[in-house]
Amino acid sequence: MPWYKESDPYRIWISEIILQQTRVEQGWNYYINFIDKFPDVKTLAQTSEDYLLKQWEGLGYYSRARNLHKAAKLIVKEMNGIFPSEYDSVISLPGVGPYTAAAIMSFAYQKRYPVVDGNVLRVISRVFGIQELVDKKEGSSQVQQISKTIIDKANPAEYNQVIMNFGALQCNRNPNCTNCGLNNICFAHNNDQVQVLPRKTAKQKKQIKYFHFIDFIDTKSQNRFIRKRVEKGIWQGLYAFPLIQKEDNKAMTISELTNYVESEFGSKNELELVATMKKIHLLTHIRIEAIFYKIVGKHGTKRNGTDYISTNTLSEFAFPKLLDIYLQKYL
Ligand code: SF4
């Protein structure tokens, strides 16, 4: 992995933020590209949000990129552009929680801060028999306390790496306990609780949203309308086609589409519905049931807060993955 044995706090920070919600195989190339485009804090602080989000496009959880940007600006403005080396300053950066701060402190500065990610939670709660919910305060602080006690004082970075790997490779969802070196001291193994621990709160059902995207293309210029999502929530800062949120996934009729395009863009002429695409897209807490409508017609004089852009320049804008999937088929 390109970040293996890395000791530069900036690079460790970037890799940890990328890996927060992303598998290693997916994050790998993004990390290499990110470091290439933004080799240091100052370069990251000076870039535009649009350019940054374009580099992040497809990785999801875009608040991570926005927080990296905010944090880089803060480091430049208030810390002379030097990445902080004290825990309190590191954890005060936007988007940095206890896990990331501990990773930076131990990997970059060899300080004794134990990392506690999902793998570590699983190992500690099984070996020590934590019965409280580990995603609640009491259970997680027990894990933190134990981690502080058992961390290797001489090699904290190595300890952190090893326990995370142990959770990922050995003490995983279906562990082979018979061949585990810790089975004689492991509470879960000795008390038949391997499949019970760690205890967590029941998962919430995903909220369903029905999104209808209008990809309206002007007959003559072949230009399209896109809109930057400025409101807080999913995809903030990214671009999307004008969007109608409805109560169901019933396809809009041509007359509904005509009315919409007329009110949004002042188009009075007949429209042609060239294609539709249905797609279900899952985010952590949301299931999006989307329908895209590719419509060609002559646009009027209105724009209603959209950018009217050439199809050739679409690739310069950062879109959510769902829209990228559509554009790959219907550009
Ligand atoms: S014995 Fe099983 S549950 Fe216990 S640490 Fe080893 S792999 Fe994990």
C-alpha cells in the first residue's frame, strides 16, 4: 500500500480520511492522485472546492473532502502551514475524530495513542468480553481504556498496525478460533460468544428517497443544464441535473415533463423523451430510487439557478457516482 510505513503526518492524514469509508483497493488510486495533485497542506488549502471535489468524484462521503479543505486552510491560517504534532490540535481539525488523531499521532510521531476502529473494537470486545454496546459511550470507553493499557509503550505504531490487521485477517466475522494464538485467554471463545460480540445497536432501516432527474438538452447547441447542490445534506458541493423529489418511483408522463421544462426553462416547444434510466443507489442511511429522463427540446430564456453548459465540458464538473453511471450510458 502506498501509505505503508509512511511517517509524513500530512500523507497519513490523507490516507486515513480516504480509508474511513472506503476499501483499500478503491482508495489506493485516489490516494496516489490526491498526493500528486495536492502534495502538501498549502497546495490543498489554495485549491478551489470544485477542483477538489472533482478529484474526489466517485469516492463518496464528500464531506470528507470538504473537511480536508477546511482543515488545510485552518492549518495555513493558524498554524503557519505546519501540520500539528500535538493530539489536541490534531483532533481539533475538521473531520478528524479520535481514530484518525490516534493514527496520526502514533504513525507520524510514535506517540502512545491507541487506534480504535471496527477491527479493534471486535478484537478487544471478544478477548475481554465487553458486554456493553460498543457503539455507545459505555462500551466504547471500556474499549478505549483497555486499549490504553495494552498498547505497546515502545512501539505504539506497530501495535496499532498489528491489532488492526489481526481484526481484519484473523478475528473477523467468521474467525477460525481453533488456530488462533489468543484462544486460551479469549473470553468470547471460552464462553461461546464469538458470534455475539461485539454487541451493537440494531441497524436502522434505510430511508427511501425518490429522485427524478431531468437531463434537458437543447436541440441546437446540445448544451445541458446542471445545478450545483449548495444545500446541506447528501452531495453538497457537487453538481446534478435539475431534480424533482417525489413520493414514489412512478415515471413522470411526457405532459408532466413538458410542464416542468416549460416552468423551469421557458421551453414552449414539443419535447422528445430520448431515454429513461431507472437506478437504485444505496448510501449508508438512504436508498435512492432514481429515474433519469433524457429530454431534447428547444430551450427558452429561463435558467432557474442552473449552469447551461456544453456537453463537452461536463467532465470538468464533479458529479455524484449515481450521475456518473447515467452519464457513462447517456452522454
Ligand atoms: S479466539 Fe477467536 S474470537 Fe478470540 S481473538 Fe481469536 S479469533 Fe478472535
